[in-house]
Amino acid sequence: MLARLSTDYRQKYAEDTPYKELDDEACVWHIYNNESQIFDNDMVVESSDNLDILLIFAGLFSSVLTTFVAQTSQALSPDNVTVSNSILAELVAL
């Protein structure tokens, strides 16, 4: 495993003694923690960027929806003049 990694880890951590390669304080666990920390930091930054995009989209969507509802709610209320005319027309027909 050390052959594939950069020389930084070879310089940073001493090589494990034989038959102690999987102990709690083995070199592999330190390398794993370092690599996973780099991966986790990248994942947090990417998630933060994605969240920003989703919040911008949600804000734009809510503004468009609010405008649409405000404009169409006026058309949903009954027109009193039309209702009065239709009632009078029915009364005259009777």
C-alpha cells in the first residue's frame, strides 16, 4: 500500500513493525484518516455549493409562484355584475 502513495506519507509516518500492520496505531489507519478527511472536506464543500443552488432555485420559484397566485386570485373571485345580470335574466324568464 505504501508503494502507491506519495512519499509524503513515508516521510510523515514510520513504517510498521512486522506483524503489527493492523494494530490500533498502525500507519494504515493514520493514512486512512488523512485521506478520508480530505474526501469528507471535499464532500462538505460540494454539498454546500449544491445547497446554495437549491436555495436560489427555491427563492426564484416562490417569487414566480407568488406572482402567479396574486394575478390569478383576482380572476377567481366572482364578478358581482355578471351574477346580478344572470339572476335578473332568470327572473325575467320566469
